[in-house]
Amino acid sequence: MSNILKKTVLIVDDDADLRNNLEDILGDEGYITLNAGTCSEALSVVRAHKPEVALLDIKLPDGTGTDLLAEIKQYDPDRLCTIVTAYADLDSSLAALKQGAYHYLQKPVRPMELIALLDRAFETVRLRKEKLDARTIPKMIDIELRLYEGLHTINADPMQLEQVVMNLCLNARDAMPNGGRLVLETRNTTLTEAYCKINMECLPGEYVLLSISDTGFGMEPETLDRIFEPFYTTKKNGRGSGLGLSMVYGIVKSHRGHIVCKSGPERGTQFEIYFPAIVTNAVDLLEKEEVRLFPKGGTETILVVDDEQPLLNLVDHMLSRFGYRVLRAQNGELGIELFRQYKDTISLVVLDLIMPGIGGLACLDALLRIDPEVKVLIASDHLTEEQAQKSIRAGAADIIRKPYEWHQMLNVIRGALDKT
């Protein structure tokens, strides 16, 4: 009997040309492909052929991708489903992550991104089959478990937590080719007001901490700054896609969690992941939810600087709907020039951190030189805590996480504008 994993992918989209294109791309990479144009067709294929991975378009003739996701998960909870979406459907794809989606892709689908995602997905399938046994973690690596028995309850998807643990354990294994120690720890902890003032993406309260640490070779500071970027990897070609840690980051954020990485050359690496405990004060949560549900708009002028044209269009549309006047720049150079011309009317700048040419921090510095009082929000989808703090120290007013959650984004913008 062969132990080789058959890589079968179900493509669900009502666009036949897109299905055929994806089948050609995946066929060239050795994947077995199945396809369906509707939710009902997809469910029939899942029951008959049991594909390991499914790519689900968010909009289908007889339902939505999230509806189909729920039905597939009910039939087979282990199936890995990725939502394929346009920029305008980002909120729906984030909701799908919370419902158990493995990941999401944005249209137009880029072949390199698709292949990298599938490589990681099938690596997860393989690890599940092996259950992190001795073939995955060699005997020369000691595994130490420090598991606290009285943990608070958290609201989390077990399969996604499994993905987090698997990815981090796999990275730890690769960092210790000559052996070492892998420590997995869980315990209750409290994040204080003081801590959250520095780490602004999290709220004070009770959390459950998951810590995974190794005694491997560790990371240089420049590597540590970029570990959550999609496709960034220090592994040799063929050894990894670079999507693992960005996936971990996305899962943690979809659970409203907080992740910190501590590492140094020859000092090993430790990931600390904080999940909100259900014991958090219900009144505080209700007040925060009310703020989230009723975002306020305004009439101010906002300059948005981002190199992704579709996202730039979407942000313009959303902010305009809430009354704001929007100026757009597709690179840092144009953003600086527009701000120089219209600084007297621009009340706020939303600035992408990672762009070709002049990057976000360099652009921030230039804007502050023109007007030291300018309010700038840094936007990024893979910002480490160190980068966030560096941005704030450099003069940014706040941070906005990508993919944008519109209620949160509008509230952060309103909060920055109202702050004196």
C-alpha cells in the first residue's frame, strides 16, 4: 500500500472559464481536480469523492460560499475549505474564517498564491493523518507539556486551533535539525491596561495563554519583523510556502486573539498566543459591541495611500458612503505630493505600511516633516507588535489591521479624528 497523499481539490465556482483555468493551473502542479458550479453540485461531489481541500466561491447561484462551508463542515468536519472572494466580500470571508474556513483567497486568484496555499493545506492534511507522531517530531527533540488543568473557557474553533499548533510545532521542528526541546504550555493570564496601551490591538481582561517554544537557532531581528508576512520564508526552495505563520496570525485574529513572538539568534523562539476568556466582564463587552455596531461617519477629507488599486477603490467607496471626502494615492510618492498640495484640507491619512518604492514608515516621516501635527493611521495585514510600536513611536496615531473590518476601521478613523 502506498502512503502517498492524493492531493484532490474541489473547485466550486459558477464561472466555467475560471474553473477551467484553475484546473489547468492545478493539473500542471500534479493536483487531482474536481469541479462544481452550484452548492448542490458541490455537496454531491463531496459525498461521492471526499476531496481533501475545497475552493468555494463566495457567491453561487443557489447559495453562498459560507452556506456551503457550513453544510460541508456538518457532513465532514475535517474537510479544509478556502473561500474565494472579491475585495467587496472581505467581511463575508472573515465571517467564514470564524465559521471554520481554512483560509481565503482574493480574486483575481494569483497562481503562486494559490499553489502556496494548497501546499500548506495539504501539509496540514498530512500532519493530521500523522497526528504529530515520531515521524513529524523526531525522537531527538524532547517534547515537554505544561498544561494547566483549570483553564478558562474560550470561544474557539478546535480545528483552527489544531492548525495553529501544527504550524508552530512544524516550524519548531525545522529550527532544531540537531535536536532540542519543544515546550507547549497553557495557562490563564490577565492582560492589564498598561500592557494594552503598548499593545493596542488587544483589550484588557482575562485570557488563556498558549505558549509554544523551542531551543532552536532563533531569528535575527530583520527576520522577526517579517514573520507574519504572506510568502515570507527563510526556508530553502521547496521546503515551505511562507504561508504558515501568516495563516497562524489570521486564525488568531479571527478569534479576537493576540500573538507575540520572542526570538533571537541562538536563543530559540517562543510564540505566545492569547485567547479572550469568556469570563470577561459582560457589560464591558456589550458596550464595545454597541460601539462596533454603530460606527460614525463624518465630513472630513481623508487621504488614502495604498498600492492595491482594487482595495483603494473599495476604501474610497466605503468612506464616501459614510460622508467622508477621499483623496487617493497608489504609491508613497504620490501620497506625499497630494498631501503637500492639500495639507490644509486633509484631516487624516490612511497609509499602507508595505508598498513598492517609498514604504509606509518613510512616507510617514515625510508627511510629518510637511506637517508635524498630521494624523496618520498605519494599515497592514501582517504587522508584528514590534512594528506596531515602532510605527506609533515614529508618529502614527493608530493602527488599522488588514483585511479591513469596516466597523472597526470606521471607529478607529472617527476616534483618531476626534482626538485632540
